[in-house]
Amino acid sequence: MALHPEVAAYRAARAAAGTPPLYAQTLPEARAADLAAIRAGGGVVEPVAEVRDERIPGPAGELPVRVYRPAGRGPLPTLLYFFGGGWTLGSIDTADGICRRLANAVPCQVVTVGYRLAPEHPFPAAVHDCHAATRWIAGHADRLGVDPDRLAVGGDSAGGNLAAAVTLLCRAGGPRLAAQLLVYPNTDQSGDPAGPVDDDPALFNRRSVAWYRTHYLADPAHARDPLASPLLADDLSGLPPALVVTAELDPLRAEGQRYAERLSAAGVPVELEHYPGMIHGFFAMPGAFADGRRAQESAAAFLRERFGLPPEQDGPVTAPAGTGVHGG
């Protein structure tokens, strides 16, 4: 497996700077470093017609949310976006660039949720926060200008895991979801990640995965709970159409691909996009990786289609080499 030239340059810069892996830092240091890295690689901060912070009820008190609203009146199709960070790092601010670009590119309203973090609040706190936010927003659509018939969930990494878990809960008790966007999601925490073999400390690796799991799963038995490991759910039928994004040099690659295959086998329309030579985190850093920009454009195209919006006028998004389509 060869590094993409942009990944090689990114890795060399981190090695030259002596940047320690997040798992070698204290939690406050890792949280600050995670935000700084995403801001450095996030590219231009796009203006959005309206951005505002609100608070909504949650299972253990108020939850902060940030609302990104493009130009336009009336109820809008809405994406609830759950940030990544291994359920331990990350915040509304780390997802700011992604939410701005998707709000403009789809266009749709995007709401990101400030769910509780581990280890202070281990599993299943984050799942219940995200599900409660989804239900509340659907139930108060008029307040936020949400079209309740065009509501989707999504996220990257741990956020993708939370989005997948929320779809399982919503299947049982609502609300009905139009789509799910799963960017290199954690889907199986019951075993060791399948690869890559080289645990390069300059890149997200298997030690990173283990470090996050240790913080999130206070009880190791929780690893087999489908809300922690959606791949282990007995039945994946009846879930919303999905776009699953994977990266070749990501230790979560295989479980993301297996989840897409299981969704398809259950009759769920699925698009699986695989990015050769890319690493975990590339989607959040379009300023550093051209494939990050392409993946965000592809995510916007997927949401446009599922929301019933007209195609982008500038022409179709070019999918990366290695893209596969499963399901309908």
C-alpha cells in the first residue's frame, strides 16, 4: 500500500516537527492538538448565510448545537452531523469546516451536536445524546426550519459510528430518516482492526483505535452492543440509504467496507466510496488533501439526491478510483 503523495508530505511534516501521537498526550493536550490539526488542514473557512449556537434538551441536561443555514426561506432539508474524535476528542468547533461546506454545497441546513465525551461520560452517553437531539429536532421542526421529511444523519469516524447507531434507534421509534452519511466509521469494536499492519506513529493507527476504545468503553462487554458496534446488529434491514466512505491506509477500512456490504445484503441502498492512498481523517482536511475536497463534494451530491434536490449545475462529481456501488 503506497502513500498518496499528499499523505507522504503530510506524514513527513509531522515527523519533522516531532508531533507526538494523540495517544501519547494528556487528554487536555490531545483535545487541543486535535482541534489545531483540523484547523490547519481544513482549508478556507466558508461563509454561510446564518450560523448560530443554541441549546436543546438532552438526556442529562442541555446539549449545545450549532445551526448552519444557507440562504433561503421556509423549512429546509437538514443534516444532523456528529463530529469525530474517538468519542474522546472533538467538538462542535472541530466539525465547523465540514458543516459549512456541506451547508453550502448541498445546499441544506446542517446541525451539529455537542454530545458528551468520554472518559468523563462513557458509552452509551454519546449515543443517547445524539439520538435525543435527532428526536427533538424532528419534533420541533418549525422552530429550526427543518423539513421533517428530509432529515439525515452523518458523521466522520466516531461520528459515523454514532450516526449508524442513531439509525438503529430511529428505526424502532422514529423519526424516519432520509439518509445516513458514514465517513470511515467505527462499526466493530469487538476485535482488533484489520489493518494497515504498520502502526506509524505519525498517522492514525491501531494504537489510536485502542486508545479511543479504552476511554469510550468503560465495560469491555459493551464492545458487542450494536449501539457501540453496529456491524454486530442482527438485522440491518429498513435503515436509510447510506454513503460509506473508506480510506486505504485507515485501520477502520475493513469494518467500514463490511458494514456497507451488510447494509446492501439487507436491502439498504448503499454507495461505497474507497479512496486509495488516503488516511483516516482526510475528509476533515480538504486544505491538505484534494481527495478530502472530492469526498466532501461527493457527500454533498449524495445528500442532494436523497433530499430530492436538483443536481449541481457545474456538472457531476467525479468519483475517486476504487469507487464501488452496492445496492440500489
